Amino acid sequence: MVIRVRRSSQVPSSEITPESTYLDRRKFLGATAGIGAATFLGRGVAAEETPTHGDEEPNSWEEITTHNNFYEFGLGKEDPSRNAHTLVTEPWTVRVDGLCAKPGDYALEDFIRPSTLEDRVYRLRCVEGWSMVIPWRGFPLADVIRRAEVEPRARYVAFETLWDPDQMPERGWKPRIGWPYREGLRLDEALHPLSFLVVGLYGKTLPNQNGAPLRLVVPWKYGFKSIKSIVRMSFVRDQPRTTWSSDSPREYGFYSNVNPEVRHPRWSQATEKRIDGGRLFGYRRIDTQFLNGYADEVAHLYEGMDLRKHF
Amino acid sequence: MVLKGAIWAVGLAPVAYLIVGFVRGSLGLLPVDTIILVEGRWALVFLLATLAVTPIRRLTRWNRLARARRLLGLFAFFHASVHFLAYAGIDKLFGLVAILEDVRDRRYITAGMAALLLLVPLAGTSTRGWIRRLGKRWLKLHRLVYPAAALGVLHFYWKVRADTFWPLLAALTLAVLLAARSPAMAPRLRRGQRSPGGKAG
Ligand code: HEM
């Protein structure tokens, strides 16, 4: 399967030092049956070791936390790392609503506590043509969906990012995309074991610019599908409106699966710039893989679909 | 001339900034992208500055400004070339197929390429010798700067995804500069002007 638990030897000790971890701040790692603390210390936990990112090395903490797209905090790649400190992540409430038996407003701690946290290393491919390899910490999205007891009528999950102008001061002109940021998945995509809700990075608390305190990671889709700072999940019958596909339907489809075969009017998707600090210009150019290299796991979700039409 | 010295300083500063930034590693994780953005912006700034010379000169009667126009135009071409070379050389490694595909499939690249190609003959004929040799035709040829500027602005507008403030500001600036040359505006602006140096461009 897909889970890889990082060993402490792979991470510089500076990155393991728990300056401000959930362990201290929120205590829910401790409350998670057994695994939290053990994983945190980098000891092997019951998890298989077949990494789905191949033998690609994860990018550094520095790289992952200074090159972000989070337009609520500015349009430049470095803006979120400079500006997102104004985001208040405690307390945090996640609203679960729509077609399910257990809707409600959940304190983040209660939302996470029933799940077992895992460390997974995933590739992240941005639609703009760059990519990284990132060691996330989180739990399967399917956990939450099962707990909500979704009605059979529900076919999609819609997600919403926090929108609070006080915490997300718009700089300059109002961007023409509408807030709050919205994303969505088909229910079977959401239930797929690779779909992951993330609360940590490199075993530490997820930094604000990476979508704290709770974000989605869907590694076979372009990065913008992996919505950040989630405040709402709704189970719905019809395909939900999503931010980028409403803004430019010609450019961004609802599915937005990584696909080198589908031309994008803005960026070539045949290759990508894998961020690599060891290179002169900061990246290696590599071929982009169908479904970002996760085709064996997820291609069956799209059987019989014309992926050029449903891009 | 102080004015020309100032233009040289401003014209070369972005490149100095990018070189120092590249060496220090302060251009972000993808320095090529930063180089492309910075140089694209300066290309447009110099292009609009070139077009602003005549209206400003007429308004202020500061006629010596006309002498700066060629230098401004050449810096526009210089930054557009660095912009293009960063894209074509570093990002695409001069991969002709990939570049041509971009020009064909991506309208913002099509517009940018057209703008740059229009500037090539203008830069090439900017010397005194060519001005003399071409005579009246030189003025005609150099009117290509208008479509070049319009395509540059369009390129910018099409490239931007969310924040259209700067491309719209550039479009507004271009519109004002063009209006200032329209026959309706010209007499008013020309009032009080004595020297007949008002060439097009
Ligand atoms: C007179 C000619 C040109 C002007 C004035 C110009 C100007 C600009 C401007 C203002 C930007 C946007 C910067 C920003 O977003 O802040 C830009 C982006 C860009 N231009 Fe040009 N450009 C010109 C020619 C070209 C040519 C010939 C090409 C390639 C064939 C090109 C390729 C690009 C690319 C790839 C970007 C986007 C970079 C990115 O999104 O990271 N440009 N240009």
C-alpha cells in the first residue's frame, strides 16, 4: 500500500525538535490511541513501507514552506509564508453538513481524535508545472466520511476554505476569483484510501501557509484540488461548483487529474519542474506521469470516462 | 546628459538586481520564473515610457525629452529580449518544438512573441544611419511600436490569472497615451509648442 513511516534518521534533528507541535499545543496526538506519540518520535509503527513516491527524496521543510499558492495571503509564491501568520487556527471548527446522518460543527480536536494519524510521502504536482515530494501527516478522508454516515443519495463532497478578511487581508486589488475558495471530489474519489486529510508536515504542526490546521491532499490531482484550511465539508447530490473551474472553465475542469496528455491553455503538462535545491536553477525537469504516478491505485475510478472531456 | 544617465541606471538596475539575487539565492525556489516576471514587467514599463515621451514633451514643452526616446525604446527591447531568453533558453533549453508549441497553443505566448517580433526591426533601425537611410519610411516603420505595446499589454492580461489590477492599469496607461496622440487631442497638446520635433513614436 501507500504508507511510509519516516524514520528519525531521515530527518535532521532540527526538524524533529518539537518547538510548537500539536503534541504540546493541542494534545490530540497524545489522545490518539498509541500511534501519535510513537510516530512522532519516528519509531516504526504498524504501517507498510511501500512508498508510492518511488525512491524520490522528499523536499526540504524550507522548500515546502516557502513556495506556496494560497491566494488569500497574496499571489506571489513567497507571499503566503510571509503573510499567513495572521491566520488564527485555534480554536478551529469544521462544519459537516448536507446529506448525512451526523451533521454538526466539530471542534478540530474532536474531528481528528477518532482517527489514527499516519505519515505519508506524496508527490504534489502543481498545475503551473512544478512539483515536490512532501511528507504529510494526517488520516484518511474516508474516516470522516464513514463517521458522518453519508446518505446513499450523496454523490459528491464539497469543501470550503476559511474566508475571513480580517485574517486574510487582501492586498491591493480584489482578485476576480470569488471567496471562499471551494473544491470538491466525487464521493468514490473521496473514499479512496489515497485521499488524505492533513494536519502535519515532517511530523510537525502544519504551517499556516501550507493550509493549517486541516487540509486535503489528493495526490493524483493538480495541487489546487488539495484545498487548504478547511472549515466546511458538505455531502451533496450534484457536482459542486469549484473555484478555479468556475473562474476559467476552459482551463480547469472539475476532475483536474494530473494528465500529461491533456493540453492546458497556459502550461504544458507533459513535463514538470521538480523542485531540487541541488540544481543551479532550483529544479530538475522530469516527465509528468499519468495521474501523477498513482495510476495503479486510482485509474479504475475513471474507467470508461473520456479524460480529455472530463479534464 | 543627466536624463540619459538616469535612464541607463534605471534600465540596468533590474538586471543587476537579478544577478545579485541569483548569486545570493534570494529569487525564490524557481529563480527563472522570477527572472521572467521581473524582466517582463520592465519590458512593458519601458515600452510605455517610450510612448509617453511625446505627450509629456508636448505638455511640458520639455523638448530635450525627445532625445531620451531612443534609449527608452532600446531598453524596452533589451528587457523583452532578456525576458524571452530566460523563457526560451533557461526554461525551455532552446527546445524549438516546445517553444513553437507554446506559441501555437497558448494565446498569451502568441501575443508576447508577436510583440517581440514587432520590436526587432525597430531596434535594428534605431541608429542615425538607418534613420537617414529610411527617411519618411522610418516614421512609418516605427509606428509598429503601437501594436507592439498593445500586444504586450494583451500578453500581460492573458497571462494573469486572478489579479488583473496591473494589466488593466497598463491598458489604461496605454489608452491614455494613445488618446493623447489622437487628432482630437493633438492640437490642444501642441499649443505653445514651437519646435517641429514631434515625430510619431
Ligand atoms: C514586448 C514583448 C513582451 C512584453 C512587454 C512582455 C511582458 C510580460 C509581462 C508584463 C509579464 C507578466 C509579469 C507578471 O506576471 O508580473 C509576462 C509574462 C510572461 N511572458 Fe512576456 N512579454 C513579452 C514577450 C514575451 C515573449 C516573446 C515570450 C515568449 C515567447 C514571453 C513569455 C512570457 C511568459 C512565459 C510569461 C509568464 C511567466 C510566468 O507566468 O511565470 N513574453 N510578460
